[in-house]
Amino acid sequence: MTPWNLLDLDKALRASWAADTCSPDNQADWQPGNPAWGHCDITALVVTDVFGGDLVVGEVHLANGPQRGFHWWNRLPSGVELDLTREQFRHGQTITAARVVPRPPGPLRRRWAEYLLLRERVIERLGPLPEPV
């Protein structure tokens, strides 16, 4: 098994994000200048595949406004919170109501194809990933 480090995984994920792996809800607004846009959920799953830990989900709110979706990130087994897609929020959005959630069992209903495509691109760059738990 390849020894993993966070820097290599971060670089591989960033090089793998694209319009075809963006969430369908965000795809119309995806652009190469903000590649993290719409990738938080499947990115957090790939990080969990490699490093374990918890998935954390919070509500995304526009500046002083209503909820506009959800944001996912990781809490590593060490307790450190890791958010590799936070920079996607460039318009004053805030994240509230964070909670740990169980990993969705089996295929993700809406995002399975995008998750598999992102994993495959990361594997092409780094080699085999551990199997999802």
C-alpha cells in the first residue's frame, strides 16, 4: 500500500475537480477559476476513504440571508477539522449548524457517478486508494 500524505492527496484532488464532477446543483456556476465549487461532498468522502475520521456537514447561508445548501468537510481521527473546499465560498457565505453525520451507505444516490469519477482521477495521479468503509 502506498504511504499517503495530505499534501499529495490535496494536489491530486485539486487537479481532478472539473465541471463533470461538480454537483448538478452547482454545475451552471462552476468555472476553472473556482474549481472547488460544488465538490465538497465527494471530496470529503475521498478524504475519508484515505484517512478515516468523521464527515461533518453544515448549512450554507448567504451573507445575512437564507440557507443555500450544505457544505461537507472532514474531522480526522486526530480531531483536526480539514476542509479542502472551503475556498469555494467567495461571496460572504457562512457555514452554520455543523454536525457529524454517518457516511452514506453504499452508492450515493445523487452523486455516485461523480464520486467514482473523482476517485478514479485521484487514483490515476497517486495510485490505488483504500476501499471505502
